[in-house]
Amino acid sequence: TVKIHDAEVLQVVNKVLQAEAYSKNFDNINHQSVSLYLEALSEAKKINDENLLVYVNTQVGFFYYSYNEYIKAMPFFIKSSNLLDENNIDDLIQPADVYKKNAYFFGSINQHQKSIDYLLNALKFTPSNSESYAAFLNNIGSSYYKMGAVENARHYFMKAQEVSLENNNQ
């Protein structure tokens, strides 16, 4: 059963990766990507694996978000967010990436506290010597700044600067 389940999950992830490749190739919303994303989502629903559903919904939402289609992206991010918030998902696929993409979307629709929460989770899965770590800290600072929490913002901006300099990232 595990082998069949793993093969089905890999098939869904493969469709998501193919959709991303078409998206990068066309650099636009395109029929091939949309079709593959929707097939992946349909198959993920049949498998009924919350980890996989979070991953696929996030990737589909981010596809639309990347092309400024926030209305189309919203249902996918709401679904992934609900699953993230309501469940304790232990084996999240690409956890830093999933939390980052959800954080960026919710920050863009002025849900700054949700964005901060997701970025803090992304930090847990990101090595402190990566450029992403400093970027997440900076984005947390930006969210706090937009909320008017200047001292919190300053703390995270300073931490981002510190981490960047430690890693020779000017």
C-alpha cells in the first residue's frame, strides 16, 4: 500500500513540476500548465493526503499569483492555509517553499500577521547561511513595518542585515 501511495504522490508531484516547467518556458499563464495543475489537484484530492494537498494548492496558487491573478490564486491559498492552520502536518513537501509562497501571497493581500507566521515557519526549515534566510527576516520586518510595529520591524531588519553580512551577502 505504501509503495502504491508513494507512486501516486510522485505522479502528482511530477505533474506539478511539469506545469512549472511549462510556466517558466512560456512565462505566462498557459493551457498546458493550467491543465497539468488541475490534473495534479484532482489526483491529490483522490489520494486525500493533506501534505500533498497543501503542496499542490500552494503551487497552483503561486502560479496564478506570479502572473498577478490574485483572484484566481486566492481559493488555492485559502485551501492550503486552512490545511496548514488546522492540522499538524509533519512531512510537508518543500516546507520552506510552501510557507514562503503562502506568506508572500497573504502579505500581498494585507494579511501581514499570517504572512509573519508563515515566514517564521519557513525560517525553521531554512539554513541560516542561505540567502533565503535573510530574505525571510527582511520580509518579516517589512510586514511588521506595514502593521505599524516599528520596533519589531527594526529588530528583524537588523537581524536580516546581521545574517547577510555574516554570509558575505552585500
